Amino acid sequence: MTKQIPEITLNDGVNIPVIGFGTAKLKGSAGVQAITSAINQGYRLIDSAYNYENEGTVGEAVRRTSVPREDLLITSKLPGRHHTYDDAIQTVQESLYRANIDYYDFYLIHWPNPKQDQYVEAWQALIDAKKWGLIRSIGVCNFLPEHLERLEKETGVKPSMNQIELHPFFNQEEQRAFHEEQQIATESWSPLYRAREVFQNKTMKKIADAHGKSVTQIILRWHYQLGAIAIPKSSSPERQLENISIFDFALTDEEMSTLAALTQPDGRLNGQDPAVYEEF
């Protein structure tokens, strides 16, 4: 199959597709089926996490697909309860055992947990795990600019990406600008917000109708034109294909501005502010 999804190059030289496949809550046989379907549809970036408790499901899907392992990019994430150096190293190893793979393409710190204040120690563990060949590229999730600056200041190593909550109702303009300045890729979690709500949004529907596309495709195209990597999730093969069929049209500057105007002062889905939120 020819590549359907364009790629960008991260600051460490690793290439990553501009759309990946989210796997939260996809477990067991149904999860394997959904992930295998996504790979067959053309997805190559598969996003998981230790706390999703589905790294084994992801690994089984990887083994069942006909796509070679080296053509896939698998992500997992370090939970907050394992931020000490030794715990972090063991967790990376356990993640590999769970998935039954030899390396992760991307491994991210899931949340900074600033009250716990061990994220620099966790970052040093990921730096070493990368040196040992357990991970190809290391990054973070939900880190604010001050967290990112501290990582580089204290270790000399900058994350390749920061996965943040990003959707039309919370467009993270300032955070994205910081990423661009620092050459850190932006990856979007919950890129479609709450699907049922956005499907009824009149502004999005008007733009979708103008292009003969679905509201979902408009939002994912918006992420792409922002320069962000989106990781939508769907168990439906039809929706999976729809979500990556966004490269045959473009939103106008006016449409991009209209969508930008939907953002809210704090449009976070669950009020999870990385400055105070603790995830374990």
C-alpha cells in the first residue's frame, strides 16, 4: 500500500505520520480487531499508554497485521506513579514485555505531576532507555512551557513532542506557538472533542457542507493545517478510513479563523490543568 498519510520529521530526526490512531479503552479481542482494522486502512502510528492497560492488545494487533513491525510506529506512556528513575526504567521494560515488542518508537511521560515533582527524574530515565535502544524517540504529554524548559535546562535534552489536549473548543494557541519556537511537535489528544456535540455544531456543519466533507474530516483537517498530529479513535472501519481521507481539500484562511474563534477560555473536557492535575 502506498502511504496515505504525510509525515513530518521531529527534532531528533524520527519521522512521524500527521495522523495516528488512538487506542484508549480498546482492549481484548474487540480492541485487537479495531487496531488491526486501522492498520489495514493505512494507519501507521498507534498510540497507547501504560495506564490504558492495553499494551498487550496493541502488541497482538501488531503481530496479526501483515504490515512489517518496522513500518509501524508504536507509542506508550509512563504513568505518574512511576516517575522515580528506577520505577521508570522498570515500567518501560514492563511496557515492552506487555506488548511483546523489542522497542517503542515513542515513549512519553503521561503528565508532569508538578506536586510530586519527579518528572525530571523520569525524563532522565527515558533518555537512558533511548540510549539503550528501548525507545527510538522520547517525548511528553500535557507539559506546560515551564515544565519543558526545565527538562532541557536540567538534562540538555528537549522532548521530540508534547501531546496535549487540543480541539476547536480549546485550541492552545500560546502553547502551540511555544512548541513551534522550540521545535517540539504538537500532538493532539481528544482531537474531536465530544463527537456527538461537534456533529451538531452549526459553524462546523456549514464548513463541512461547503466542502462536501463530514464535520469530523473538517476538524482533522484543521489539526493538520495547524501543524498538529491528531490521534482520533474509532472502532468502525468506515470511520477509520474517513478520518484519514482529509488530504484532498484545504480549509481557507477564513475557515481556519472561524474555527479558531470557537475556542473557550478554559474549554478543557475534564478541567485537567497540567499546572495542578496529578495522574497516577
